[in-house]
Amino acid sequence: MYAAAGNPRRTQSSGKKTIYGWTLNRKATMIPIDVDCYAGYRGEETPRRIRFKTHTVTVQAVLDRWLSPDHRYFKVKGDDGDLYIIRHDSRQCLWELTFYRAAGTP
């Protein structure tokens, strides 16, 4: 999980990070999220909004998408300029944030 130092959406105290209401420790790998999608012929097809506990991000662009045996992945740019990689488990109907990078970080 990546986040820029000094990013107002991320705080750090005693080795833990908080992103949009989720507190992460070093072992945390996925954050459960809610995703609003454009529903095409395959059901939930293209993400439009990512909803965290305390914040909603509108998807400006889908930069990439790919499939794995168990998940569909989307690399998206949010209206906040940040980069997100989210995945959908269609068998369990779950969305998770797998990667986050604040705008302006390399």
C-alpha cells in the first residue's frame, strides 16, 4: 500500500496508517470498498465511484484492466488525482483496494 508523506488523506501514528477511515498495519494487504459501476451485459462492468468509510472518489479514467483466475482488476485515476488498483471477486461479490498512490508521488 503506497501513500505520499504529508498527504492529508493519510495520517500516521505509532506505525499505523489511516486511509479514508481505514487503519492499516504492516500486515494489511486489502481494504474492502464499495464500488458503483456501469452495469453492462456482463453485470458490474466498469467502476464509476469508489466508496470508502469516510470518502467517495469518482473515477475519472480507467487506465488498465486485466483478469486473473479469481478476480477482475482495474487501475483507475480518481477525481482527486490519486491512483487506485481495485479488484472484484465476482464469486463473492466483493470489491477490494489492492494499491493506492497519492498524486505527485513517483
